[in-house]
Amino acid sequence: MHENPDTNVVIVAYRPLPGHEEETRALLNKHVPTLRTNGLITEQETLLLQSQDGTFLEIFEWNGPEAAKKAHENAQVRETWGEMEKILEITTLSTLPEANKRFAPFRRG
């Protein structure tokens, strides 16, 4: 999930599988608190946005360069990620309709 150890702010794009938008939203509302409770992300404001195609964007800041690795070792986080894998796919920003716009408009998720 975290590829550059020098960059702590990440944007993750989650595309719900058909019929799972509300379930995805509910899990994403649980995801950030799970990361934060486990000391994996900072107290900086996080954002949940949504693309016109329904893809959710989650923006948060890892709590240091080792936090992503620690997240993969955390049972509570892995459980949440396991639930997420059943109902969504993680995609790239380049797949979003807004990606080619200079001022990419998203709505709050």
C-alpha cells in the first residue's frame, strides 16, 4: 500500500464492486479509526472523497516510514482489509474520470 518510505501522505482509490457502495462507505468509515487507534496514522485531518464513477478516495498520513509495514502486521487492520477485499478493488488515480482535469473535482464521500 505504501511504496515510497519518504512520503507519508497517501491517496488510496477504492472502487466498490457492483452493489457494494454503501458497504464500502461503512468499511471506509471504520478504516481510518482503526489505523488511528493503532497508532499507524497521524492526527492530521483525513479526507474521504468520491469520484463521479463511485470510486472512493481516502487521503491520510502514515505515522512515519514504518507505519505501513506495521499495518500489515496488525491483526485488527488485516481483518478490516480482509473485509474490504471482498467488496472493493484498489485502483489507481489514473483510472478516474477526473484524472485528466487540471482541477479535478470530487465530492466528499
